[in-house]
Amino acid sequence: MEFDLASCGDAVKLWTVNESNVLHRNVFDHHRPGGINAVSWNHTGKVLATAGQDGKIVLSLPNGNKLCALDTPQENHGACRLNTVNFGGNSRYLVTGGSTQLVYIWDLKKQALAKSLQGHTDTIQCAIFNKDSTIVASSSSDGNVHLFSLLSSSAKPAATLTRETTESIRSIQYSPFKRTQLASVQDDGALALWDTSSMVLDTCFANAHAAPATGIRFSPYNHLLMCTTGLDGALKFFDVQDRAYDTPSCHTCCSHTCPTDHSCDSVCTA
């Protein structure tokens, strides 16, 4: 099995990964000056969106050719730093967020800002569409996850998910199998599983990591499996049904260390 991997930091780097090798394909940067904080593939795996310290969103081909660039409004917060960028299901729409505390929905067909969503009181860390692109979920340093209905004309959240902590929520993801299940990880090291239909905290692993938890992924193949990463250097696997988790004694997954001249802030697979 072979797949493409994109990483970002000082630049975007593309890799081809198979069972035995990690092959470097390309490197490019359309955000100078400033670093790149987020990268995402579209649904076909043929276009990359990047977002960075300069507040720009850039669409590029895997060969590095730039297709277009979009500028985030400065609002009343000065220059915007973007922390997250993700495509909707058919890749017409894009969601971004960052230091302006607003969630931005972009129409890529018109190459224009379609909607600004408000409700957060601190820097937005992650923003994603649900499976059918009717809801946007966003998390921020204020410790809340807001759910916005794109079927409504309102710019305010339709609902808010919150634990009894104000720790920053670094990453969120919807389950690809259960459309109402949303997972989040926070700076207190916790993993939370939410039921967005009943707005109930289904499960919380309060001590999942010994340091801030930074990443989360549901398996696209196994509806019971998910994993998280954290600044404690641990990769942890969870059985969603049994509410159990395991930390491998050594990481047997494919990994790669970025060269010292390119820091790595985010990775995603096509």
C-alpha cells in the first residue's frame, strides 16, 4: 500500500510512503515570511490548502504550483495568524480559523469569503466540517467547542460543548462511522468523546496524556479504533466501544523526522 503525506512548518514538504520507505517528493513555500501552521488535502488528493502566520490561505498543486491565494480579513484584532484549514466534503468550501477568534467559511468557486462565524473568546485552534458539510465544529484556547449550523443564517453557534476546564482544545475530529460522535483533546492531556445529538459528554479519558494532547484521529477502516498524540511523546490507541486504551512500548507505525532546517507543525495524508 502506498499513500501521499504532506507536512508543514517552515515549508510544505510532500512524501510518498509505502511499507518499506518514506520518499521525499517536493518542498515549497508560498507563505514567506512566516511559518505554515496547517495543511489539508482536498477530497481528490490533487489540491493542497495551506494556512500560516501571514493570515493567507494558499491552494497549490502537489508539484508546488500555486493556484490562488486568499487573504483573511484583519477585523479588529490586527494581522491574523491562521492555525487550521480544512476542506468540506466536495471541496467547494474551506474552513479556517486563528487569532481573530472568528471561523471563516470560504467559497472556492467564487474565491471569496462566504461567511464569518463568531462565539469564541480566544484563539481558534481547530475547525472542521461534519461528514455532510452542514455543520462546522471549532475549538479554541477558551476550552470550548462550538457547533455552527450552515443551514442557518445565524453567525452564532447552535450549541457549545464544554468540560469543567478552560484548557485549550488543540484538535477535534468527527467519527467517519458515527456522524454524531465528535472527539476532542486538550492541554490537560484529556481525550473527550461527545454525542453531538444529545450534547452529552459520552466518555472522558482524563489522564490520556501526561502533557498537552495535540492530535487525534479516528481510523478510517476500523470503527472501534482511534489514536491520540501529545507533547509527552506518546502515541495512544483507544478502543471506542470498550473505552480502553493502550500505549505501545515502541512506535511501530511509519514515522519520519523532519530535518533540522524545517520544523514540522502538522501532517496530513491524501
